[in-house]
Amino acid sequence: MTGSTNDAAAGAAERASPQRVMLVTGLSGAGKTTALKTLEDLGWEAIDNFPIRLLPLLMDTPQSVGRHEMGRPLAIGFDTRTRGFDPASIVRQVRDLEKHPDYAVSTLFLDCAGRELQRRYAETRRRHPMAQDRSAEAGIAEEREWLQPLRRWSENVIDTTDMPMSDLQQEIRRRFALEQSPTSIIVTSFGFARGMPPSADLVFDMRFLRNPHWDRSLREMTGLDAPVGEFVMKDTAYQGAVDRIVDLLTFLLPRYQAGAKAYVHIAIGCTGGRHRSVFVAEEITKRLQAAGFCPTVQHRNLTSRPVDAIEGSPVQPPV
């Protein structure tokens, strides 16, 4: 009985927050695909060229059972190419959907001046979908007339005439970003001799620091051991370099997050990936945590065998 009660309570809590649905349409070439891809990057579930007459069936389809999918907003793209397209019918159908207490429906219309649409089609050498056997200008004019009811009805209208793709993406982020966790920050130590991390966004090279590998008492240790850390910090270049790296990261990371970047991978390298890079990666992680970020640190080559042949010359830079 208790289980049933809990299930009912959970269901009631889920229904308390209406399913957010946004219909995305507009003139062909005005940026609908870019808008949908940006919404998807922001966490929306995006479906393009969807027959609106099937919208009630879609809304009745359960979401994924994964908890991270629960309550995910839905962005549905359609335009004059969509099967069964009829603006007046769409408006009536969606008005009925708006009356449903479980759904919060909004609309986004992408508009653009005819001259700019003609330029875009000429530049891409694509045919306008409504001008297969005539000029793009005629197709654009006819489509605009068809879409007028939807443009008048839409709560959100974005004119992309003088808007590069990057500006449109930023505008979509500004208007429709969701409450979400911060950008994931990953700090990885690695050895250049064993290859660079392929997915690194920012790479910092620690090979200018004195190499603990050539101190026989430290060779079998790693950057996680205190004696290695003490050795690295004695290098006169260490403190200034780490200070500057952290300053750069605390400047860049909020901007990556504002740009809706899901992951930022920071790679810290040395020759073998066991000493200098490990210690510096740990120190940078601590500094970022103190600055209010939540980085995860990992050490790719920590357990690799120390090999003289890959460490280069034992000659140390001046201290």
C-alpha cells in the first residue's frame, strides 16, 4: 500500500510541472535548423519536420524511463515542407493543446527579409522548396503569405535578416536556456611521449619545469607523492606559470559556460605523464575548486612504467 501511495505522489509531483513544448517554424532559409540544433544543445528534445496533426499522439507517448529525461522540454520544428501543412488548422489544433493543464505551449517564428533569403539560396545553390520550377523570389513571396497566420500568432519572433549564425545561436541561448548544471570541467594529466588527449580543449605543457624522473630517489614516485611536489615547486618558473594558467582558466571558464559548452577538457602534459603534469593538474584543480568551479581530475599515464628513453636529456634547466 505504501508503494502505491509513493508512486501516486511521484506522479502527482511530475504532473505539477507542465510539459514545456515549443513549436518552431518560419521561412525556409531563415534559420529554423540552426535554432533547433541550438535548443538541442541546451537540453531540449528537438524533432524537425514533424506532422503537427500527430502532435496529440506524440504528447501521449511516454518519455524515456531514464530519470535524466524526465521533464525534458520538447522543441518541434515544422514548415511548409511538412506533410499536411495547413496554418489555420495548426493554430486551431495548438490552441486546443494550450487548454490542456499538462502542457505549456509556446511558439518561435524565424523571419527574414526576402532579399536576404534570395542571397542565401543563391549562395548555397539550393532550390527554394516552393520554387521548384520558378524563381526563388516567387517561392519566398508565396511561402511568406502562407505563413502569415503563424507569424501573427507566435509569441517569439526572431528576424535573422542581419543576424549571422553565431548571433542567432546566442539569441536562442539567451531566450531559451534551461536551468542546468554548470559546464563539466575535466583536468587531465598526460605524457606527450605517449600521445596527446584527442579531446582536449586547452593544453598546457609542463616540460619547462625540472624533471623529477632524473632524481633516482623520486623516479618511482609520482606527482601524488609529497617529495615530487616539493621538487617541482622549487623550480623558480613553477609559481608564476601556475598563477597565470589559473588566471586564464578563471577568465575563460565562465565564458565557455555562457556559450553553453557542455564540457571543457583541460590537459596538463609533461614528458612521461607521471610527475610534473600530475602534480600541476592536482594543484590547478585545487585552485579552481577554491574559485568556485567543480573540476574533475584524472591522470592518464600515472601507472605507466618510467622509461629513460622517453624522458629526453637529464640536463636540467637553471633553477
